[in-house]
Amino acid sequence: MPIRRTELPAGYSILEIDHPAVSARVALHGAHLMEWTPAGQAPGLYLSPQTVYQPGKAIRGGVPVCWPWFGPSPVDSTLPMHGFARTRFWEPGDFSEEAEGVSLKFTLTDDGETRRLWPHAFHLELSMHLGASLRLALQISNTGTDPFTMTGALHTYLSIGDIHQATVTGLDGVDYLDTAGPHAMRRQEGPVIFDREVDRGYHTANPIALHDSARQRILTITGTGSRSAIVWNPWIGKSKALTDLPDEDYQRFVCVETANAREDSITLQPGGTHVLSTVIGIS
Ligand code: TA6
């Protein structure tokens, strides 16, 4: 059985996956995929060695599930950044093993605490398919009696060898909101390069590629149910300011997030469902 459950302090369960095709680690906290390493590859995801494993604190790295809002709450800026799904313990569902890898499911349902933060009934199911590629699918169901409006993101921290040799393609000509500093609308010209903090929200459903030239590989990011893509690298200043991130580690990741952010919000009617998914490939 290629899956083992271990407990970190504070009752924090981690699933360790060791399969011939892939190794991975998932925390029940946030149903947070922390590590995904296809056999014969360098890790696909970045995970900060200074991550704080405590209930209510988001893991720095892997794939945080940002829901039911992306960024600050549109209703109350004192609420947690990026919603509450990534800081709740999810229920593990069924697990299956195939020759190509493993599949896992996790669920989260509203309770008194979530309704205090966001007064709606919901059911989330996160499906993970881990192998040579990675597929995450977040199915969101409105189980209440009134419509709700949501944003969200699969906030993927992709591991790279060197930020100075990394570029992102697939966004040429796409308009974006630049939020690294005073917000401004701009148009992407050519590849995204990294020579400063990059924090951009693109209105797009394009497939995206992260060129990890230092490791001579390309990571492809393909979303469905998504009309936004966020590209983020904290660069030097913000890397120093984030206490759960080593100062130099801005050089080791780029976030390419499959999202529905800001004006790309989605309103779900009672009984409605929406699936936000991302597929990460490495070539
Ligand atoms: O996705 C980009 C972003 O919104 C950045 O502005 C930065 O805040 C990042 O998310 C990390 O947010 P976190 O709450 O995980 O520290």
C-alpha cells in the first residue's frame, strides 16, 4: 500500500505517498498537496522549509486551495486572506492506486465556524491524481437555499532551479492587473520575466508554460473552469518579509495559479456545482 498516514504535532495528519511512479505528501489541513515528485524528476512543487504546521496557519508552498475568495475578502478585509478552505481540516475520502500513480479525494462541508466567516452552505470535493503529471479538481456545490458568489484559486507553487533563468509563456498580449505596487492594468508583451516582484492577475483561460531553464525542463499548467491566471513571485523584499519563507527562496519557485479572481467571480445557484481544475505536466 503506497500510502502511509503520519501525525505531526498538534494532531496534524500528513499522508505520505510512495509509489513507483510518484512520491507525494498531503496534509489533511487544507487538503494541501505539499509535495509532488514524479519518478526521475526534480520536485514539481516548492515547499518552504520554514512552513509553520499549526491549525489555522496556511502551509507555505505546494498547492493551497484558496476559497471561497481569492485575495482579501470582498466583504470584510479583516477575514483571512484567500478564504478559509486552506486552513480547515478536510475529511479524507477514498484512495485508489493504479500503475500510473494514485488518486485521492478530500471533502469539506460548511459548519458553524465557516458560516460565521461566510454565511452559506457548501460541499467541496478535491480530487487529486498524482503520477507523471498532476491533476487537481475542486468541485464546489451550493447545498444551501440561496445563491452565493465566489472567487478562488489553486495557488500552485511550482519548483524551479533558478528564478533568473525562468520565464512564463502563453500570456503574450493578455491584459492583466498588476498588483505588485499601485494597482495598474497593463498588457503582457512577450514572456513574463522575473527581475522584480511579479504579482499579476490575467483574465485568460490559456494554457501556460513555465520554462525552468536551470533544470532544462518546462512545466505546463492547463486549467478548466477558470478564467483567471495569477503569476506571482515575491522577489527579494517580500521574501524577506515573509517569516515562513527563507530570504533566498524567491529564487526557487514561481506561483502559476489557476483561478477565478476579482471580476471573474462565479455565482452558484442553489443545487449548482462548479469544477475548477488544473493539470501540471513536466517535459
Ligand atoms: O497569489 C498571489 C498573492 O495574492 C500575492 O499577492 C501574495 O499575497 C500571495 O498570494 C501569498 O498570499 P499568502 O496569503 O499565502 O501569503
